[in-house]
Amino acid sequence: MVEIIPAILTDSSARFKELVRRLEPYVNRIHVDVADAELVPSRTVTGYKEIKDTAVAVKFDVHLMVKRPQEYLKEWFYTHADRFIIHVESDANLGEIIKNIKEHGRRVGVAFNPETEPEKSERYFKDIDFVQFMTVHPGFQGGKFVNDVVDNISKFHKKYPGIIIMCDGGVNPEIAPGLIRAGASALVSGSYVVKSGDMEKAIQQLQEATEK
Ligand code: DX5
Ligand code: ZN
């Protein structure tokens, strides 16, 4: 079954905690967007403080859209977040950061911006748990879906059939089926879920769209 993971991207601690509370009854996992106004144009809360204050069982994917992800991990390791997503466009030494995340017993994926060629990071593929294709230009919710990435996903999936593919950005029930056909097995959705009046229904609609 395809996993639908709702995303929180906000610069407000109160809004962050509110969304965790409201999403938690409907999902096993929430995607936390962390932006530093350097790697991407926007800035968000760091997320770890908010999560430490929110005693919830839901799992967290931490999407570090930041130039120096290593500076954020130390605090994140005090939380129960179990998966981290590092951009290949960041300044991180990928080999070292992947090793560090694994040594802390967490899982790790690498993210590619729409224009990035995934093959350039091939040497790390044996050490990661999944890849995340950005299907928008990162930094915001409600961005325009970059259709060219669908082809890149198909090619990637044919070349590396064993690697789990997640897609992040611009996902709605019309777009979801094409991503699944291309080879994705997890879809991250921000605005379609959080801006809908009924989050439970929006998640359900996305889930149903992937089963078509
Ligand atoms: C984009 C973020 C995404 C975003 C998705 O910078 O990494 O996770 O929250 O939001 P939508 O689905 O609105 O594009
Ligand atoms: Zn994200």
C-alpha cells in the first residue's frame, strides 16, 4: 500500500503543534519541513523543540531543507523522529551524515531538487533507506508541480528498482496516480491536506487515488 504522509511547513510554533494534534488521529507518520532561508528561500521553526513539547506517538520524517543539516541533527536526536531526509544540494558531507544518522539508529533518505541528477549521488545509494524526489521547487507549500520530474522518477525506478521512492510537493488526487505508475511508493502532501477543511477526508482521497 502506498503511504500518504502529510507535511507541516510553518514558522509558527503554535500552528506546528496544532497541526500535529489535528493530523495525528489519521496517520502513522508526519513529514516535518525545516527550512533555513539559505538552502531554500523560506524559514520555518526548527521543529525539534515543538516535538519535545508535544507528547505524541506519531512518527516523524524530518525533511531538512537546510544548508548545514549537521547543525540540526544533534537536537533532533533527542526526539523520537526516526527518519531524516538530507538534500544532496546541502553542504553536508553525505557519507558522514548518513553514517551519523545510522549510528543513532535512525533511517535516512536523500532528496533531489527537480533539476538535480540523482545519478551523481549513486555512490551513496547502498547506504540509504530511500530517496525523495522533489516535485516542486522546495521552500513552500502550494508550489507548482514540476511535471518533468515524473519522467526522471520512471527512469530512476527502472535503473534502481530496489530503491524506495518518495515524492514531495504538489501532490493531489489527480497527480498521485502518475507518480505511483512511475515507481513512487510514498507521497508527501502539504497544502492539499492541511488547507482542506477536512484533513481526514483529504488523506482518504489521496489514498484512494493511489489505488486507481
Ligand atoms: C516543499 C516541502 C514540501 C511541502 C509540500 O518545500 O518540502 O514537503 O510541504 O507541500 P505541497 O503539497 O503544498 O506542495
Ligand atoms: Zn518536504
